[in-house]
Amino acid sequence: MESTRKQLINILEKQKEHISGQELSDQLNISRTAIWKHMNELKKDGYQIEAVQRKGYKIISYPDKISENTLQWGLETSWIGKELHHYDQVESTQAIAHRMAKQGKPHGTVIVADEQVKGKGRMSRPWHSPKGKGIWMSLLLRPELAPIQAPQLTLLAATVLAELISHYSELDPKIKWPNDILVNHKKISGILTEMQAEQDQIQYVVLGIGINVNQEEDEIPEEIRHKASSLKIESNKTWEVQTVIQHILRLFEQTYDQYLDSGFEHVKSIWEHYGYRIGEEVKISTMKRSWKAFLVGIEPDGALLARDDSGNEEKLYSAEIHWGEGGYHA
């Protein structure tokens, strides 16, 4: 069921001329005083609304700042983002998503923040999340999958981001196993998947997505500037964060639904299309040995498949991979 605020925006958006408060009151079955209060809230969100006596209300312009209302307006999804929470500043969207999961929030709940002060990536590595410069977002999912399938959701999310960047720019994104999005060998985005599960059933998954969007080069911390970048730096254009979030959510829902219907094979194919250095030789190191091998692809359990010169294939779940560019290790 749409909120009254969203219904009101829908009505106003369709109007070429002013619409009276009484007509809005009749359509929404609320008082004219309630209409006036909603209009004031929309103005706080950045909508410019013209109110003319004896004519009514009309939207003049839409906000350029992110809020729950502006993100949900025009989202056009079936289940993702129907419950959406936006914050100016948080420690971590992941932490909020975990709390909401335990409170029983539904599948598809989205948490977005303008800034994270304690953002993190894999292995608890800090993630620099400056205000208004990127996408810091977590998705709460309740998939009917076995826990062993959870890594597939990370791989799926990586394909969504790579496809989106490829579609909306001339950039050539690559997915560095298992969860980093690179452009020109530099990290643009990371994905963090955390799960609560029983032995044979996932209770919930929190899928965190961090994307450097509009940072300038001097806004990337100096110590990681050689291996991190932003969409703006690489494309030489400013991106609308709100629009990118909506595109991600729409494409994620579409890809996720297709995955549930058709299985992992399509996700695997797309991932390998974008896979960083797939088909190339790299150096691999573990506690026991180091060797050179060709990266073949990925396995349904999320493992990276490598083949040595003798034709022997090995699944890698954790290893130090010398990627050869930007000082990356996995």
C-alpha cells in the first residue's frame, strides 16, 4: 500500500495545472489541513511547490537532495525499497540493517546514508564514506536459500554494479574476485555480504554496497589513491547519486528475481564476462606454496577456479593473489 505522501506526489506529478486542496482532500480521503502539512513536509525534502489562492498546488521543481521520499518517488520496483530508511549520518548502514532484521523488517528493506563514520568492507577493513560523495547502502534480504548459496548473492550484486556502470557510461568495469568493482585497475566499489542462518536455512542476508561516486582525486585518502578512484574521476562527469541508487535497486530486483527463477548459471556467465583477469595468468600464494595459474572462472559456491600449466584445476576460497596492477591482493 502506497503511503499518503507518495500518493500525493503521484497526483501532483500528473497535473499540468494547479490542483485544489479540496480535490486533493477528496482523492486522498484526508483533511485539507493534512494536505497542507504534507505540502510543508515535501518542501522540507526540497520540492518547490507553488500554492496559488483559488487555484491550488503545483510542483515547480523536484529536489536534488536524497531523502526517503525522493528515493521512492519513481523507483518502480515490486518489492525492493518499499520500506526504505534514509539517514544523514550513521556509523554503518550494515549495523542498522542487522538491527532492523532482528526487529522483523521485511525482505527488500533498504538503508541508505549520506555518510558513514565507521564504514567497513571485507575483513573489517575501513571504508572511507564521505558525506554526499557516494552510495553507502545496505539491503536486507530474506531469501529461501541454503546457507551454502549465500556467496552467490555477492557475485550477483557485483554483476548488477558492473552492468549498471557499463550501461550508463563508456567505462569498462571489471569485477575483482570476489566483490570489488574496478575501473582502470582502481577500486570504485565494494560489496559486503553478512548472513544470519540456521543449518539449512538462511534467516536473513545483509548486503552492503559502497560506491565512490563523485569524489575528486584529492578527496580520495592519499594512502589509497594509487588503488582507489571514483566514477567521477574515471568518467570526468558528475553522477546523480539518487538516480544511480534507483537504477541499482531496479536492476538488482530484476536480476535477483531472474536468479531465483533460472538459477546461478546466468549470473555466473555475466560475472565471468566482467571478471578481472579471467583467462590470464596470475601468481597465487597460500600458506603452503606459491604458483602461477590461469584464472578460469567462478564456481557456484563462490570459489575462484584456477588452472596450472599441467592442466590441474583448483578451487580457491582464500588465497593471496598477485593481480599485477595497483598492488591488489585478495
